[in-house]
Amino acid sequence: MSPAAVAAGAFPPIAPGGVHRWGGAALIVARRPGPHEAPWPSPGLSPAERRVVRALPAWRRAEWLAGRLLAKRLVGGALAAPEREVEILPRDDGSPYAVVGGSPVPALNVSISHTARHVAAALAPEPVGVDLCEAGSADAVRRVADHVFSPAELALIGTDRADALAGAWALKEAAVKADRSGVFGSAPRGVALLGLTPPLLGGRRRAMVWRAGGALLALVLARP
């Protein structure tokens, strides 16, 4: 698909606040609260979660809390468990996992993303990655594009359309989150971007991109 075809397409909108379902995954996106809007300490956190968040810089606490509360809502809804019994804790590599009633839930995979304006969480029975990228971050994406995208992918995306760049970046990052690898190493080059509208990735991956206000939201499911 040419850049002109990408420009002619449109990422479908996704409404904030509600639980959306796609491909077996559950997904929520919301406006991110400001640093003084989120209650702290939050009554919805377990002692283990409080220990994690206390170790964070003060400026990161609101974003961390916002993402975890969305993920707790998804897990609680999926298992019909009270949210106070749900914990979202970090693995050694920083990726989140769910604990319910003190026991890990390996059958559910969690992913969380946030920008300065939005936060999202996704839950799926297979490896899942969710990522947000503000369309206003397109200049930053352009500066690192050669490290993340192949020449063929850049020809596909084009560099003159902010939402295409942001959507492509979100797809790559969501994919490496599903793989539990990092976006700043060589891993993104191993994820082939074959289409953008509709999104198509190489390998055993399914993907979708939506517009959430001024951000692009990507969801990637990776079959193990």
C-alpha cells in the first residue's frame, strides 16, 4: 500500500472509558489524569503495589497508578473478582502480570501504555501488547525512524503524515511488548510491518490501530 493510500485511509475512532473487545482481547483507553487528580495513596492498591509505586519518582506515580487501575478493572471483570483482590505487579523485565487472591494468573496476559494525555490497558489469553503514540510525537518518531523501520517500511508509511507515523510506531512497540522485548534494541526490525490501514504484521501476529483523541492506539496479539 502506498503512502497515498495510507493517507486516504482512516484509523477508526475508539471511545474512552468503556471496555472494548477485539480478537479475544479486552481493551480500555482513557484520558490520563493529571498528577493531582489521582488519589494518592490509592485505596485500590495492595501492599505489594504500594511498595512498587513508592519506589517510583513522584512524577511517574500518577501514570503508573492510572494504568494499573485500568488493568485491575479488566482482570476483575474477566474473572468476576473484586478489584481489591486483583494486583498488577512487575516482572523482572518490567512487564506487568496479574495476581488474584495472592496467586498469579498465567492464563491472562496484561499490557499497559500511557502518554502525557492518555492511558490504556489490554488483557488477553495470548501474549498481548498495547501502545499509545500521540500524533504530535511524529517529529520524535522521524528522528529515530531509521533505527525502527526498514527502508521498505518507511516507503510504505511515508514521513509526511503524523498519524501514519504514530500508528506505525505504536504497532512496532505493541508488537515488541507482546514479545516482551525492547523497542530500542534490534527487536523492532524483527517485526515486519506489511500494512497500515488495515494493519498487517509478519509472523503469527494480529493487530489493530484506532484513533483515541489525538493519539494512535495499537493492539497486537502474538500467537505463542
